[in-house]
Amino acid sequence: MSRYGARCASRCIGIALALCGVRPGTADEPELAAEVSQVADPSLAERIEAPILASDRDHWAYQPLLVPQPPLNAQDDWSRTDLDRFVIRELLARKLRPAPEANRATLLRRLHFDLTGLPPTAQEVDRFLHDASPDAYERLVDRLLASPEYGQRWAQHWLDLARFAETDGFEHDKSRPEAWRYRQWVIDALNRDLPYDEFVRLQIAGDLTGLPADRIATTFCLAGPDMPDLNEQELRRHDKLNEITSTVGEVLLGLQLQCAQCHDHKYDPISQADFYRLRAVFEPAIPLLKRDIAVTEFASGAGGVTPRFYHRGELDQPGPEVRPRPPRIAVGDESPESFDVGNARAALAAWLTNAANPLVARVMANRIWQHHFGRGLAGNPNDFGLIADGPSDPALLDHLACRLRDGGWSMKGLHREIVLSATFRQAGDVRSDDSPPTAWLEHNRRHDPDNVHYSRYPRRRLEGEAIRDTLLFVSGELDHRVGGPGVMPPLPAELVDTLLKGQWTTSPDAADHARRSVYLFARRNLRYPLFEAFDRPDAGAVCGRRNPSTTPTQALMMLNSEFSFTTALGLRDRLLREADSPRGAKAAATESGETSPDRRCLVERLYRLAYSRPASVTESGRAVAFLGTTPDTLNDRLLTLCIAMLNSNELLYVD
């Protein structure tokens, strides 16, 4: 019988026994039996909590995290790192062969976008393409990981998980003036490579250290939507605690706990009591709330609040008192008694990052892999449960998780191994020229159509934030200032009119309008139009994976929006401005006797800025012919060419 079948059978037997008035023992959880016996509500007195079965613990996600031995193969002359040895084993077992290494221009652009979310400069393109030293790529990796843009790039991935916004949401969507401090805390933590175990501990219990900066970190728990003006403040507190509990389970453990607010999980070994035990960890930190007062930080202690089980999740149906505990399925053989001594949140933070806990490292390693390859080894990054897709290569996932855990929980260290690998450096599906697909590509497409086994590098579209930043970057307008409250660039009047008065006031400093996208004001009830078109989540719930769409709205916005036009105009003016430099296109034209900028130099510069590569002979010839030879039409034709380049797939996608 399958694990799922065994669990269902056990649950059905328990229900049948309960209907007959027979209550099986609860040896796995004696305190719940005592709690249930004290329940005044007779409908709860007969409640059965199914025990955790051995078959439940057989599920891959709950298995101990052991360092797998990298496989060795006599045919392997491809691998660069240990992770490659796991990949090549799966490829050879399926008679696949890895793709050859991508060309240097492709690797340069891929690496820049993965680690910083920005394209390389034209100077960086020239320097890397002409650097013949054997460690050129490795030095580039180290430089990008050390750049401040790394934290600004990877912070957004975490902010998606944290439900981060600078407003409450719901009807009034009131601003949270200090919310930006959490965004900057995440950016700074990533840039200094704060070990992930400490990163997690601070976001669960940072306020207990006594340091103001650590207190900011606990905004993670409180960052979700809220309704301070709700008439029933007890219901508001109830919902807030449930949301925190679900978020911690989903983001850190990869467990879908939210349905257990109301009933035992239908598939996973998570009971309703498990949910309320985990919620009990946070109960003392959320006091009885006051109307119109935002919850911005944890309280030192909420006196008189008793953690309880709630029948069907209803506030008006309180059940027995519960003790703070993590979910039983995730605890293993460890004793939970530490939760009864001292602060339960401190105990939870320590338990989450204990080396014996396999979930936290597996979940984060899977998330990091996903953001480099567009998909996780385990398909649903927020659900490691029974019916979710398991990892395509369990040994590789455990290798990455062990590298994270045993490498001092360094996220930069894991990034480094991934991007230095031969797997990451493979060529992709799309060729930059018009030549037909090679034999290896045809074979891999046929036998690994969804690229499940990483037989080539997957082509990926940029997120909305990276698209906006790229347009500003290539036009020379991106403002690199860091920190501070979110800024509000101009919005179409018809969008502002949908908000309450004063909810979007354009920042008076025009330079703010070109700040990096991570610093744009994050309003729950109105996303920046470019972000909404390109699938940014609304911060109403945890988002572990954005689902990229392809819609006419995206094409129309890129082609017709005022923002796209002004950045194209800025790019044209930048090209003409730089043509005036001593080494620019005008100087080249003067040497050849021309009176206007050299068209070929303009085109070459444009390709390096927009696509991070030199133009091919064919591309250069066509673009130069389009620009023509008439000086009076150069400005308009160059603007048209810039608009076309900024609307191309090559700019919007990373190969």
C-alpha cells in the first residue's frame, strides 16, 4: 500500500472507531489527550488526532539530511563541480548529453542578470570578451556577488515570500511609514551574506536580542495584509495569528498548513491541533489589538492570552488550551520540551535551524536553484507535502541542501557553486543566428522536452522589475542610490483616480523616478503598471514562484507606454551624446571625412548596451542601412531603432 493509502486507511479506521465510541490511544501526543478531556464542548470531546505513522515519515521531505556521495562516471569529462556529477548521471541514464558551453557574451549577460538583475555595461562587455585569462569567469562571479546590486536583486525574491508591501491592503490600504526598513534590512543582510540560519532566527525572534536592527527583522512575520479598522478586533487578531502561522509553515518548512486552521490536512500528516500548537508559539507576541493601530512589531508579552484550539477554525468556538510546538511530522525524535522553557519563539527559531531539521535547508536550496534555472528541483517551492511533485533528482537537492547547511549557511557560497557549474554554463534552446538546430539540441528536445533533467539552459523572461531597471540602465538614467522609503514615480491619471486621495503622490525629486525597482513604493491595492503586466504578485499572500504569462497587454505596454518611449529617447540621446566623446562615433566619422556620427559605430554601441554583445555583420549592415545617410533624419531613425531594440525578445529574455 502506498504511503498516501496507508495514511487514508489509518484515518478512516480512527474515524470509524470514534463513531463506535472507541478512542484509540494517543501515545504519540499524550498532552493532546489531556487537553481534549478538558474540553467543555462535547463535539470536541470525541475528537481524534491521528498518530504519526512510520509510513508518514518515509516521505522524502522528512528523511534526515545526509551528505550524498557525488557519483563518478568514467565517461564524465564535462563536470566542473560536484553538482554537475549528479546532473550528468541523470543525463547519461537517459541517453542524453549535456549542451556545450554557451558563448562568452551569453554567459556574461546570463550571469549579470542572475546575480544583479542588471545587464553589463558596454565596458564590461568589452573587458570580458577580451579577457583570455583562465579565471576570468570565476573573477566575474566573485565581483558580482560582492556588488551591492546583488542584494537589491535577490531581496525581491525574499520580499515575494514575505508578503512585503508598504500598505495594509483591503479597502483603506493605509500606509506603513516604517515598512521600508524591513526591505533595507533584507538587502543589507543578503549583501553581507548573513548566514541563512541567522537570517531565519532573526526573522522569527530578532526582537529578543535587544538590538533595534534585529527587531526590524521580525517584520517578516507581520508583513502580511491587515485591517486595523475592523470592528471585531479579536477576529483581526485571530486572522493575523493564523496568517503568521501559515506563512512560517509555507516559507520556511515547505508545508501547507493553512487548511489545518479548520480541519486536519486531507493528505499530509498535519492535524488541526498541529496548526494551533505552532500558532501558540506566536500568541504571546500578538497582544489584544486596538482599532486603527497597526501591528508593526512583536509585543514583549501578551498577558492573559491563552493559546487555544479553535473548532472549525471559528473564533467563537474555542477549544482546549494547547502548548507551543512545531508540527509533529517535522519534529522527528527530538524532544519538544524546550518550548516549555523560556520564550517559545526563541525555541522555534533554534529548532528551525537545527542541523537535524531537514526541511529548512532543503526548502531554501530548492528556492535558490529555482531562481537560477526557472524551476525548482521540487516543482512547488512552497509545498513539500505528500501529493506535491517530488524532486526530479533527490540526491542533487540533498547535495545542495548539505552544501548550504555545512557551508556555514552561506547563500552566496551556494550561488557560487551553482553559477560556476557546467550545468549553469550550458548553451540554451535558442540560437543567436539563423542556422538550424544542432544534432545534440534536436536529440535533447525530443527526449527531454521540458528540460526536466537540465540537458540545456532554459530560456527565461525577465521579471517586470528587471525589465524596468534594464530600460533605465541602458538609457543611462538609472539612479543607483540605495535605501530610504519607497518612492512614487508618475502614474497615469486614470490609475491614480482609482485610489483614495493622497495614496499616490508623485515624488517631487525627478531623480527618484529612476530609482531601482526594488525601491518603488509597494502598494497592495495598486501595482506599478509594468510590474502588474509582467506578473508581479499583489503581496496578499506568499508567492514562491511567479507564473510568467505572455499577453497582448505586455506588448502594447512595451511599445506604447510613456515610460518605454522616454527610455528609448534617453537611449538615443545617450548614443548621440557619447558620439561626441573623443573616442566616439563623431570622432570616427571625422577621421573618415564625414560630418555626422559614424552609423556603424552608433549601431555597435547600441548592440553592446541593449544586448550585451557585438552586432553581427548582418545585423550591423541592416541597421546602418536603416539609419540612412541623410543627417536630417538620423535622430528620428535612431529613435525608431532604439524603440525596436527595446521591444525585442532578446532584451526581454535571458538565454
